[in-house]
Amino acid sequence: MLLKELSSLASPLSQGQVEKLKQLTSELSAVQLAWVSGYLAATANAGQLAPVAQTQTAQTVTILYGSQTGNGRGVAKAFADKAQAQGYAVNLASMGEYNVRQLKQEAVLLLVVSTHGEGEAPDDAIELHKFLASKRAPKLDNLHYSVLALGDSSYEFFCQTGKDFDARLAALGAKSLLPLIECDVDYEAAAGQWHADVLEAVKPLIETSSASVVSIGTAKAIGESEFTKQNPYSAEVLVSQKITGRGSDRDVRHVEIDLGDSGLTYQAGDALGVWFSNNEVLVDEVLAGLSLAADELVTLGTESLSLKQALVDKKELTQLYPGLVKAWAELSGSAELLALSEDKEQVRHFILKHQFADLVTQYPLSNNSVTLNAAKLLELLRPLTPRLYSIASSQSEVETEVHLTVALVEDERHGSARFGGASHFLASAQEGTQVKVYVESNKHFRLPENPETPVIMVGPGTGVAPFRAFMQERVAQGIQGDSWLFFGNPHFEQDFLYQTEWQQYLKNGDLSRIDVAFSRDQAHKIYVQHRIKEQGQALWQWLQNGAHLYICGDAERMAKDVHQALIEVAVEVGGLNTEAAEAYFETLRSDKRYQKDVY
């Protein structure tokens, strides 16, 4: 705003100087603008323009994060705090908010990035990822960088986005401060070591620049809570109610949680992080299978507790990872498991269908005359991690509550019941049960800034959760119509989640239309992608009228099938070829008109 007014003010600057100033400031971040402002004020007071030791960027450590679930942002923020405490000027930003034109001016660049889906960049890293891979990317011979990659070794493309960034920066001539750091889900120790190593590696670069390092503090972000993943709020469960019918083959719960006086706030589209405890029956089965004493005292970090308590509250039992499968194969001596552990694709499928208790039962150590003590067991198991659930409510409607839509993960293996850790914890919760929670912001799944903008929502199964929040928010804002929901599940009578609410929204005119697909209510299966194709003419018209499109739910199949249906609509109704259709939806994504919350 100030820059727009420069040319109209009585100014000692020439028009050419004004234009140069506009060009310079358009390329600076908020942190850099603050530094320049202070520098100019100080030199003006001194009566002369003092020479800058070297370029401003040589004094600044720029930290960019690309984060899908908040872990990357947390690692980057912790590093920024440590760097600032040591006197460095820090520019901390999401990759999605970073001006790529600034890249060629950077001297020290640190990247923290996760990998999403099948080796894909997280939403806020997509544009930077594409830019670096394009012909527009500049030579970066003066840049020093380091990449910390976050991932999950259970997936085939482990830390792929971090690998991409590291390779591309090197190809553009940038100099690596440290080898690429690849972190699994238990990333805290590796991230902490990276913090220390990078600060040490950066020191000579800053010192040789002879620059006076400016420490710029960052204000607490608006809405940022004291309650985080590391410091969750102990909330109270108000309701855990089954909302599928007696004849349904799935158990879906509507869960209401009281946030009390925590001050926790959230927006429609955000997620709730839920810490949980493992089921004691499952823990007892593991202990019995390994002939270990439940009351044996063990030490985790600085904490001393019983082995049973460690397995209940501290260790992951319901999700395997490749390293554990391989380690167990070696301990058990099972030829079958050893062969499987060498095949990445087989391991991936095995992990989806088995838990740690299944390893203990199906591949017993007794066959190999191996004993496993408590310390070794805890070393093998990953730390327990919270689960994220799309929030199914708007605070405009429910105030200090937060609602979730939770599908109980359940299966039977060799006569034993197996449940998902967090879903079983929430499904079993009684009124008054304490649950540790925190809000995980999702800026890439937001209602349009203009509330009058049409919205198309595709949410089969529990993917409908954030759209319940969207509708509550729109109603609170007094917005009617121009909203369209596609919902699907197996049976109309058993599985139509929140049916009465959707019908009321339609009756009141808050929801314009709803198209449903109940896959098993007829001989041939019908899914949401089929309804999208059927309504292709109207859907294409909505998109041409500026509608925002949202997809939430299963990433493995549903999201891919829905995307393919959209491409076919663009080809058959919009008259585009396949390549142009892909480009069209890529443009929608870049314009934040095509957003996904998939898992």
C-alpha cells in the first residue's frame, strides 16, 4: 500500500528511483524488509549511507519448509528458534509463501520437506519443486544449502521429495553444507542432530562475510496455541456414538470432544492430532507371546516406568515398518519372512495387513532359540505417534467443542481381533475419557476467501467430515446455495453418514444439491466417480463459473479414480485433449481452486 502511494507523495526521489525501489522491495521477504528498514533508519541518523559489508542475504539464514502434516513446520520452527538464539537473522517461511525469484539472491538456504503420497511433494512445496525442475531455475553457484527430508520407510518412495530438492540444487551449482539427511517417522533425534550440525556448518560462512549479524525476532502467529504436538491439551470426550446401522459392515463413530478453556481454535479444513494409548489386551498378548514380565522396570529417555506402561503409552504396536519386519525375520530365523523382507513390494503389502502381535504369533522366536529382553524389544519398536483426523465441525457452530468422524479399523487374523490404535481408542472412549489433542492447521484445504464462490465437495465415507465443517461454517456466515456434495458408501439405509443433516441443509437451501453413490445397493457397483461422470455437463459448467473443487478421503484409489473422472469430463464435455485437461486441473490446483485432503 505504501509503495503504491510513493509516486503520489511529495518525495525527494525521482520517478526512476521510485521504480527501482518498487522493484527491489517486491523481491524482499518480510524479514528482509524489516532489516532494510532498520538499516536505512540507522544510516540516515548517522548522516551518511554506511557501506554494507557484503550482500544482505549473506547475513540471513533462510529456512523453508514443505509440510503436509505439520512435522516439517515444527522441525523448521525449532531450528529457527535455535539459530535466532545464537544471533542469526532468520527468514522462516513455508515453501508455498516463498517468492521463487528470491532464490538467486540467497546465500544460505535450509530446506525441511516431507514426502506425500507416492513420492509427491506436499502441497506447499509443489510450486518450488516445479520451479527448480524447470528451465526457469537460475544457476545457484553462490548458494550453500542443506536438506532435511522427512518420510515414512513403510512407503516405497521414502523421502523422495527431499532427494529431488537435494539433487536439483546440486545440479544448479549450489554447494551442500551437509549430506542429505533422511528421517523416518521417529525423526526427532535426527532432526536435533541436524540442527546442531547445520549451525556449526553455517558459522564460517557468516563469519567470513564480516557482516554484523542481525537477530530478528518473530512474533507469535495469530491463532497459534501453546498446545502443540509436543505439548498437547488433555481434553474430555463428550460423545462417541456409532452412526452406521446395525447391519453395516463398518463401524463409524461421531466423536465430540470438549476443548474446555484451552483457547484452542481451528478453521474448517483443519485436522485434530490425537494421541492415544494402545489397548491393554493387545499389550498383554505381546507380553505373553514374548514371555516378558509386565511389571519389569524399563527406562525410556529419562523416564522410568513398567514395561507394560511403556507398551501402552510410548511404543507403536499397530503399525509395522520395513526395518522391524527385517529385524524380526533375522531374530526368528523364518525363511519365509526373510524372503519376504527382501522384497519391497511384498513388505509394503505385509505391513498393511499385519501388526506387531502378528509377528510374535506367526513367527515365534522360540523356533530359533532366541530370547528377547525388554530393552531390546523397546529398541525395535518405534515411538508412538499421534493420528490426524479431519475436523468435522465449525467453531462458529460448536464453539469450544471439536467433532470427528472416525471409522473403526478392525480385522480378524488367525482368530484374534486386530484394531487400529487411535480409532479403537476413540471408539471405546466413554464420556469423560481424557484424550490428548492439538490442532494441525491445513492452509491447503480452505473455503474460498469470497464466501459467495460456489463449492463442489467430493467426500465418500469418512471423507465427508470436513464438508460437514464447511457447511456449518457457510450457514454461520449466512451463505445459501452454490454448494454441491458428492457422497458415497456401500448402503443407503446403513451407511448414509449425517443423512438428516444433509437433508435439512437441502430443505433450507443451504446446500444446492447432493449426488449419492451407494455402491452395493444394486447389482453393479456405483461409486462417486460414476456420479461425477453422469453429472459432467453441470459440473463442468460450475467449474467454468469459478467453483472451487474439494476431494477428501482415500488416496490409494478413490482420489485417483475421481481425478480420472474429472479428466474425462474435461475431455468429453470441455472439449480438451487429455494433456490440456491435466494442465487445466493443474492450473486449478495452483489457483487453490482444486484442493485435496487425502490419506
